[in-house]
Amino acid sequence: MSRTAVERPPLLFPGSQGETSYSRMLPREPESAAVARYLVRGAFSYWCLDELVEGAALAVTELVANSAQHARGTTIHVAVALHRTGWVRVSVVDRDHKPPAQRMPADDAERGRGLALVDAVATQWGVDPLPWGKRVWADFAPEVRT
């Protein structure tokens, strides 16, 4: 009987704020969403946060799709960071200064629901302006069980 090991995403390193992170530079294209989901799923599995993984995978898919469609440059940076207090931040950095805008698309629209989905699954989300672009992030916190 063989056991299949969960492959750990590359680049595990301690952060300066008591965090542990995984990150990857990816091409700025829609197909990078699959690699970003793999990174998120591996990190959440390694951290035993299986109850949060589906929401985080959906969020990173939408954030990568937004960058692929709207940003400039050839690459994006995807990161997943576990804070020492237990919450996780998923982020995508690109070279576009314009922040994403959440909108309410028509019922029959094929696009425009990404940030509404991120808002629905994340504990909170936001945008950090950077000198060369922006970081769009979504936080996920495990439920406190009493």
C-alpha cells in the first residue's frame, strides 16, 4: 500500500512579523490561476486549515484573473502568509496602480463578479498601493470554536 504525500509549495520562509509564507512569481496570464490555487491548497493543507482552503482558492483565482485582465507587465507575485495568530493572507501583486473596483454586474453579465466573490468568502480584503503597482489581498481567519 503506497501513501501519497502532499507536495509542499516552494519557498517557505519566516516573515518579519511572525509569519510563515509561500510565494511564487508567475506569468501575468489567466492560466497562472491554476498554479496559484496549487500554492494556496498546499499551504493551507500544510497548516491544517482545510476548512478555509476552498474560499482561499476561489479568492486567489479571482485576484489572479483580475491581474491578468487589467494589470501591466509580464509577471505577478502570489503569496500566502500565515500570521502567528492563526489568520492567513492571500495576496497578488501586480504592476498596475489602479485599484480594483467592486461592481454589481447585470444578471446576465459574464464578468464583473470577482471581487464580490472575494468579499463573500474572505474575512476581509483590501488593496495596498505600492511604488510600482499594488497588492490586492484577502484574509481568512479560522472560526473560533468554544
